[in-house]
Amino acid sequence: MAVVSASGLRRPPRFAALVRNRSLGKLLLLAVAGGVLVPVAHSLWNSGSWPSVLTVDLSGPFGRASDWIIDNRDSHPLFLYFFGHVSHLVTLSVRGVYLVLLAAGWAGVTAAAGLVAWRVAGVRLAVGTALAFLACGLLGMWVPTMQTLALMVVAVVVSVAVGLVLGLAAGLSDRTYRALRPVLDTMQVLPAFAYLLPVVLVFGIGVPAAVLATVVYAAPPMARLTALGLRGADQGVMEAVTSMGSTGRQRLLTARLPLARGELLLGLNQTIMMALSMAVIASVIGAGGLGDRVYQALASVDVGAALAAGIPIVLLAVVLDRTTGAAGARLGSGLSRGGVWGWAVAAVGTVAVALAARFAGRLEWPGSWDVNIAEPVNRAVDWMTDHLYSGVPYVGGTADWAGRFTTWVLDPLRDGLHVLPWWSVLLIVAALAWLIGTWRTALTAVLAMAAIGVLGVWKPSLDTLSQVLAAVAVTLVIGFGVGIAAARSTRVERVLRPVLDVFQTMPQFVYLIPVVALFGVGRAPAVAAAVVYALPAVVRITTQGLRQVDPAALESARSLGASTGQQLRQVQLPLARPALLLAVNQGVVLVLAVVIIGGLVGGGALGYDVVFGLAQGDLATGLVAGAAIVCLGLMLDRVTQPTERRTKKGA
């Protein structure tokens, strides 16, 4: 069957021939280059390990920097008159929001959340939002939920402000966009544990450090999507506004920002989700709230208590995701729900409920309403451990699966990478990146991989790379399969949506103990945790990409007599290639984000180094391992994401 384009027309045969010729030419050049470079490299460097003369020891500079911060934190003007004021302002802001929430009481907060959801999306979401807040109270987590909500409000406001400023600069200037892109990449890929220590050194343990660490992690999506919305503004509209003699500021306020409101709302949505995902990690440096409850429960191996604190985080994430998503859809469709009068009714209703609760003496959540789920959950985990860990007839237990996966997949991958000479790894990376991109892509990938060797963490980086490759492969196989099923069936997608929401928003720490209980300690549970965390994004992106394929192309294929399988293989998958590549990219990024969590359950390698650096106050070890993870992410991004050539005008 002929391949059809997005418009339903057949592609010109010259296009396919041109692509084949380019690929064949690249393969021939690679064969010639390999025949020349491999013998030369082998004669110069017989050893497979990275040469020690090409490494740089950063422990000295980082140690001196750490000592300087500690010695001057209480006396230097930079700390007294800048960082000190920032810390004080953040503390006052979080405390102010928390006091407002406490003053409103559980009834006032629940009413406010429900009425805002009603204003934005209607009665159904309003009822769901109110029930979600009530569930937080029933689980005995009302006060920690309010603490987390106060911290998240301040963190999200700061993240949105920072993201808007960076996004405006990047959206209005090509030079700024190119300069900010690697900075945003680093902020998004650098593990949170790696920059927790510098933040703690500057601000100390407490709420300011937790808020600022969250801002570093949550601001990039807002910046990226703001820049995307501004740069993608309709050129016809912009030309019409310019022809009317408007200034640059007027064009920004009356055209660019209104046209980008969909991206701005999506940026807000993603910033909220990223901030909530930092709740548990931020608790390590004194954030308190739900994250601290999860962390303390896991320290005592109490899965039930950890789940009781993790569920409110999921509920907050789901409610805020639905509310901001509905707000974006409403803005896009121009619908209105009562205008100013609707908001006035919501405000009056909130104040009335809060005052009624205060006069009735019901500001605090009644402890008698609490529901204890910790004991049943712990009994269920014990049952799973006793009956599924080993001795299952025919299929074996989860411990056997973990052992086989380690023996048959992880060990050969790791050993194979360790056996390869370092220069051959660079050549392979260069070849793969050049085959799907340009020489600039290949150069970036090679420099990123070489930087790992220069930092002196070549061997643990290859160990981490083996785990990442295995986790990404499992994630893509399952994610593509489930995504295809969800794209072909609305019922399947509807059933999967709440499951994916839970997987995506549940703190990774919560399911670490069940994973360890089922698979033991080692690299296999680290891979399992990474798959659970990365799978929802791959499924969602795959589903969306397949659903957005032009119906005209599918109709054209059906008219040619294509079966359902042929439509999928020859039309939907090729046309959804950009979305599938994005799914691969997000799978790699999210798996790398869980490398640190894997280090806590026996994954070792770079993840363990980052955690060890934070625990021991070793700035060099933590930051070097974090930088190596960033380099791995950059290399894998360049190897998996094709780069389009710039074509000359008229070509």
C-alpha cells in the first residue's frame, strides 16, 4: 500500500529516494571512517577505561566553595542583605498563606475549592474537588495538607513569575532563546538531590530552601511553554496588528499574550504538577507537610502511613490538573459562567461557610472522623510479600523475575558497556547521533559523553546508562502497546486515565517499599520504579499522537482497502512519528529523574553518589554525579531525537 501524507496525498517517490540515498551515503561514510579511526584509536589507547590523564578532580574547588559559604553565611553582605531577605520573604509568604487557610477552617477551604472548580468547570468537578479535600481530612491529613498547600501556593507563584519572565525573554528574542535552552535543559534534568545541598548551604534547612529547590524544578515548563506560545503566534494576526501602528508593548499585550493563553494555562498546569512532585523530596530539607509524613513513614517501613500521606498529594494533583485543564479549555472556547457575578457568588459563599464554621466552633477537622487505612494496607503488603515474592507455582515469584531480569538483561548490558573501550563508546554515540541528525548533533552528543569521562565518573555512568536503557526499553514496549490500545478505544482510555493519574502523581517514595518488598534490593527494583514513573507520560503522548492523525489520511487508506493493522502500521504510526519521538524523549528524561530514587533501593552508580553526597555534605560527589546524569540525558536526547536540516530557500 502506498504511504500517504498528512493531507491524504501520496508522497512523491523522489522524497523517499532522497531519504534512502542520504542514509546510504551516511552509512558508507561511517564505514570508511570506522575503518580508519578504529585501528588508529586501538593503537593509541589499548586500555578500555577512561585515561586518568584526561580527568579533572573537582573535589578541591567544590570543597573550598563549600567552606567559604559556611564561613561567610552569617557575615558576608551577600548573605545578610540579599539571601537573608529572600529567605525572610519566602518564610513570611508561606506562613501568611498557611494562616489564611487555618483561619478559613476545613469547611471554608473545602467550600472555596469546590466553588472555584464550579466557576471554572461546572458542578461535576466542583463535587469531585470538595470530596477530594474531604478525603484528605478523613485520612487524618488535614493539617499536613494545608502545610503542603501553603508551600505549593508560594512555590507555584514564584515559579510562574520566573517562568513568565524567562519565557517572555526567550519568546521575543532568538538569541535569548538559544542561550536559555541549555539552562532550562539543565534545570529540568539535573536531579533535585544534586542541587539540594547547595540550596541548603546557602539558605539552611527549612521552608526557604524547600521553596527555592521546588522553583528550580518547576519553573522550566512555564518558561518553555510561554516561549512556545509567543513564538508560535499567528503571523497574519501579528502583521495586522503591526499594520495598525501598534508599539511592541501593545503587540505583546493585545496580540501575543492572548494568542498564547492556551500554552500559558498548560504551563501553569505543568508547573503545579512538577511542584507537587517535589513535595516529598523537599521534605528532606525541612519542607514539612505531607512530604515529611511520607518520608517519616518510609523511614520506619510503614507503607500504610506513607500511603495515607501520599493519597492527599495525588488528590491535590488530580484536582489542580482537572481545574487548570478545564480553565484552559474554557478560555479556548470562549465560554463564560456568569462573569463577575459568578465569582462574586463564589466569594460570598466561601465567606459564609467559613464564618458559619467559626461561629459553630468547627474550624479544626474533627479527629473522630478520621479513617485509619494504614493497618489494612500493611496487611495487604505483608500478604503480597508472603505469597508473591517466591514459590508461586509455574511462573515463579517476583524475586525470581527480578533475578532473571538482572541476569539476562542488566548484567549483559552493563558488562558489554564496560568491555567497550572508551573511544569506541564515543564513536558509537557519534555515529548514532549523526545518522539521525547532523554533524552538530553528533558533536554535542560526543562532547556530553566525553564530559562524563573528564569528570571522572566513567564507570558508574556506564552502569547507570545500562539501567536507563533497560528501563526505557521496557517503558516503551509497554507504553506504546497500552497507548495504541487507548487510542483505538475510548473506553480503554477512560479506564486508564485515573490509573495513569495515580502513577504520575504518587510520590516515588510511596511505592518504593512495595517494589522492594516484591523484587528485593538491587538494580531490578530500581528499573521497576523508573518504569512505573515514566510509563504514564509515554502512554498519554502515544495516545494523543495517534488520535491526532489526520482523519483524511485514514479515510484514504480505508478507501484503498487497508486493514486495521495496515492503517496502524502504514498510516497512523508514520504520521504520529513526532509524537512517538517525543514519547521516547520523555521516557528517557523521566527514567533519568528516578535514577536517584533507584540509588536508594540498591541501584548504585550515579544515583547512589548523588544521595551519598547529600547525606555526607560532600558537594563535589553530589554535584559531579548530578552533572554526569545531565550529560547522559543530553547525549540520549541527541541520539534519540532527529534534527532537521536547514534547507535553503527555494529548495
